[in-house]
Amino acid sequence: MSMSKKAMIAAAVAPLLLFAGLAATLALGLQKDPSTLPSVLIGKPAPRFSLGPVRTGDSGFSSADINGRVALINVWGSWCGACKIEHPYLVELAAQGAPIYGVDWQDDPADGADTLKKMGDPYIKVGNDQAGRASLDLGVTGAPETFVIDKHGQVRFKQIGPITPQVWQATLQPLVARLEAER
């Protein structure tokens, strides 16, 4: 049995077309910035939570601690390499008055406390989310992630990945300033 000429051409071209379609799909995906993944919480109230302490003698951190104020909620962990890269800049921003609160995600509180002692503590309040429940409610997909919460308790922005000077100056600082100026 021999194949017709049309069938042989179709058999030869089909894999090439499939490969071209797959390559085009992958190329489009590579052009997207993974730090701009939207959050389903944007424009919605931040979830309510109450977390135990990281620091010895501290009360922990709950969503009630940020009522009526603009806040950055930074989700981090002592085990997170990118968090360690971001951390010195957070300490610098906190010294400049940035309203940073922390959620120590999937971490032993003692490890989180040790990290803050060694690297500096940028957080107004910080809580331990060892079980990951509060982070799950926030829609965290990895660390670090930072959420901007407005005075009305709504999530206004989600930063995926480390806060760098460029991210702060181009995106977060203008947003925080605008939100703080709003009534």
C-alpha cells in the first residue's frame, strides 16, 4: 500500500505546523511579565486574619492593625532566597517611613525572628503564618509578594517578587502617596 502524494505531504507538514503553533504560543508567553499577574482581590476587601507573633514578646499581626491606614503587607519567609535579596531594601524603606507590615509565611517563628535580628526589622507589625492560611486567603503564590491596602481595607495592588528601587519608585511609592492623600 502506498500513500498518495497528498497524504505524504500532509503527513510531513502536520508536525511542522504543530511545532510552529507551539513555538508561537511559547514565544507570546515569554513576552509577559510574571510580576504583573493580577490578583482576584484587587478592588476587594483584604481578607481578615489574626496571626501569632514572630518576635518574642510581640502581639503578632492582624488585619485590624491596619484599619484606616495605607499599608504594605509583605509576605516573606526566612527560607526564601528572593526575600533575603529584598530585605535590606525593605529596612531602608521602613527607615524612610514606608508603612510595611509582615507575614512570615510557612516558617517557624523562631527562624523568622532570627532573620529579623540578623538582617534588620522593617515591619511595624509582623505575624507568623506557619500554616499558610492567611497567605492562601490573600492569594499568595510564592514569596516575596507585597500587597498595597488602602485606608478602606481594599487591596489596591499586588507586587509579585522583590521590591527593588525601580519597583518602589515607579509603582509602589506613587501609589502609596496617592492613597495616603485620598480621604
